[in-house]
Amino acid sequence: MDIALFLDFDGTLAEIAPRPDAVQVEPGLVETLERLRGRLDGALAIVTGRPVSVIDGFLAPARLDAAGLHGVERRIAGAISGGRAEDHPDLRRQVERLHAESAALANVLIEDKGASVAVHWRLASPDDAGRAEALVKAAAETLGGAYRLQLGKAVGEIVPAQATKAHAIRAFMEQAPYAGRIPVFLGDDRTDEIAFASVTEDGGVAVRVGDGETAASRRLPDPAAVRALLRAWAEGGAIDPEALPPA
């Protein structure tokens, strides 16, 4: 099966950590991705809510094709486009507001990504978590239709309305070496569900990592299972995502 493989990062390739900067990359993962990329003739990309530059830091020295900030920025064959903070003045004002209004909330983290912003409350008390969620919802409402709010696992992120992982994957599929292949996307969160639906609609295979209701047709239990699968594929095993357990 000639596939184009798209991989989320947090919760898919690596376990989710209490803070975004505390994520640990398993030794050997980068080498596995590089080998598998070669086996797929280059048709492998990371599709993430993180900036591409941050993914490069985690997966150094590899510089894989990637869509960052849920598709706001995209790199293919070394050329990157999108993702400039200066193109989003209204969002920048809301980032300042979020920093100011969350200052009194313990263990609430504002992750400023330039062209998007995420509010994390994984470590916060229930009361502060509720306040943090209300703050990000209010900021998104103020911004109006040019931006949208997507809620994930103890996080709310404001991104440009046109930015989705579904759009990013479809853009990759229009270019070599992805064009003409079957898209396969692995992700773990509610923010990945739009892409699960679009990949399925386009004749591909969507794989949900972890539990929960999903539009994906296949499921793996955790990132460790994802890494084991990728190692097997990289080492010459049959690449057949449709043989994975049903969701």
C-alpha cells in the first residue's frame, strides 16, 4: 500500500506532559521516522498544533515536512510558509489580555505561538481551570469569525479560522511526494477529529490514539503502541493501516 503518512506529535508520537516544554522524545524515535520516511519515498509529515520550529527542536537533527499551528504554517521540501505573528494584530492584543487576566491563576500556562495562542490548565485547581477556560472562550468571542476556539485535553487554543489539520493534509496531498498516495493520519485529541473525517472522506485511513468517541476507523491504545508500529514499518514490516484494530 502506497501511503502518505501524517503524524500528530503530542499524545501520538510522545506522551503528553504536564507542561508543553516537558515532553520527552523516546530515544530512537528520530531514527525511526527518518528510516520510515525513506521507505515512503519522503511522504511523511508531522501535523501539529506546535510551531514547526518547536517540533524541529524535539526531533533534531531531523527536519521533516511539517504543518505547524494546526496548518497556519507549513514546510515541504525545506520551504516554509505562513505563521508570522505580525500578520495577527488582533490576536496579539488578546494574547496580552490573556497574560494579564490569568496572572492570578496558579498553574495556568499561556503558550504564545505567535499566530495562535493556547491556554493550558492541566495542573490548575478545578476553580482556576474553570476560570482559565472562561478566559480563552471570552478572548475567542471577542476576536469573532476570523478566529476559532478549539478545546482539547485541559487546553483551549485560538487559531485562525481557516487553519485546520484537515486543510493542511489536503494541501500536502496536492504536492509530490504525497500526491497519488493514500492519506493516513494518526492523532489523539478532539482537535484531530476534523482531520479524521476529511482523511476518511478522501479515501484514507484515520487512526485514533487513545480512548474516546471518534470519527477514525482504526485505534491504537497509546503513543508507545504508535512508536512500536512505526518501528515495525521502518524495519520492513508490511505497511497496512487497515489491519489495525477498529476504533
